[in-house]
Amino acid sequence: MPYLFFVLRPGVVLSAVAAAVASVGFAASLVLQERLMSLTPDDQTGQALGLHATGMAALQGVGAALAGTLAQLASPATAMTLMAAGSVTVTVVLAVLGGREERRPAVSAARPEVGPEPAATD
């Protein structure tokens, strides 16, 4: 959200402060990674983390290419503002959808696809 500040076309110092605030906020992604791990079966955590990292890296590249294209067509300030507005929009939509998901009653267990542990036979 701090990148929305670029619509005002701030100077270098204020731009650096906005970027620093946005970077600190990026640490919230660790909480999301923790949630991913809590919802992933133990035998698939490596695959989930690999897919998560690959997806993040790929989409960061797509985002950078899109921002660069917008900056070439308009201005850097306009590109940063449009990318920030898009990010806020996606965040709000996902928060609303996530809120709906949390309000749904659980099926029968946290992970219905994972069966009970087999009983030991000695």
C-alpha cells in the first residue's frame, strides 16, 4: 500500500521511505507460508514449498515486466501507482474470499483426505 504514495510523485527521500515501509510489510508473507505448511500433509511439504517458491519467483518476474511496460508507456510514478492499486485490489479480494472460507463449517476433520494412522500389529 505504501506504493500508492507514488501517485503524488514524491522526491527521492520520501520515495525511499515508502519503499522501506513496503519492504518491511513484505515480511507478512512468512505468516502465509506458515499457514500453507499447516494445511499441507507432512509428506508433501517439500513439494508445496517448491511450488510456492517457483510460483512466487515466476510471478515476480511477470510483475516486473508488466511494471516496466507500464513505465515505458506512461511514467514510472504512474506504473508504480497502477501496480500498487492492482496489488491492493487482489489483496482485498483474497481477504474477502478467505473470510468466506473460514466461516464455512469443517467437513469432518482438518484434512479429510488424510486417513487415520494404521494400527500397529505385533
